[in-house]
Amino acid sequence: MSENPFGEGGFDLSAMLEQAQQMQAQLMDAQAKLAQQVVQGTAGGLVTVKLTGAGELTGVDIKAGSFDGNDADALADLGDLIVAAYRDAKNKADGLAQQALGPLAGGLGDPGAGGLGGFGGPSGEVGGPGV
């Protein structure tokens, strides 16, 4: 029987790999569930945008008769409202992702707690602060 070079109860690569595989499976499951959820963002009561929980744009609804297609300023306003509605929906989608992935992402940051160091920022968020 070979001796563990890290001492008794030391580094267990197979247990770490198994934990990583379990976390990967949980992450993939959470991402699949997010892709099936739909959130809506609105702006000005005239534009509604739909996104999946994963952030994929699936639809834009514009209240009929709200904009003159021949007026450049009205079309510019419409563009601004679409962007604002998208941002509203994206914030909601990001909130869903944080709820679904937060516990998984948080477990990756502290190697001393059995996590996988090097993933996430100081508090374990994926992508670091401001992302």
C-alpha cells in the first residue's frame, strides 16, 4: 500500500473530482431550468420585452398606435424604450440566475471548504463584481 504524500487525511483527488462532477451536473440542471423560464421587462407602458431566465431575447411587444413610423424622433424614442425594457427584463433574469446559481457559484470560491478555488470573486460570485 502506498503512502499518501499529503499525510493522513490529506489531499483526496478522487473525492475532489467527484464533487466537481456533482457541482457541474447541478449547474447544468439549474441553467436548463433558467432557459425555460420567461421574464418580462416594460418601459413607458408602451413596450414589453420577453427574455428567458438565461437572458435570451424571445419577444418584443409594442403597443399599437403608439408611434409614428414616419417620425424619426418617435422612432428614436421607440428604440430607447426597447433598450429600457430589455434592461428591465435583463435585471429580472439576472435576479433569477442569482437565485438559481448563487448557492452553486458560492461553493466554488473556498478551497478550504471543499470548493474549487479560482472560480468566482471574493464572495464567490461568478464573473466578479459588477458583472
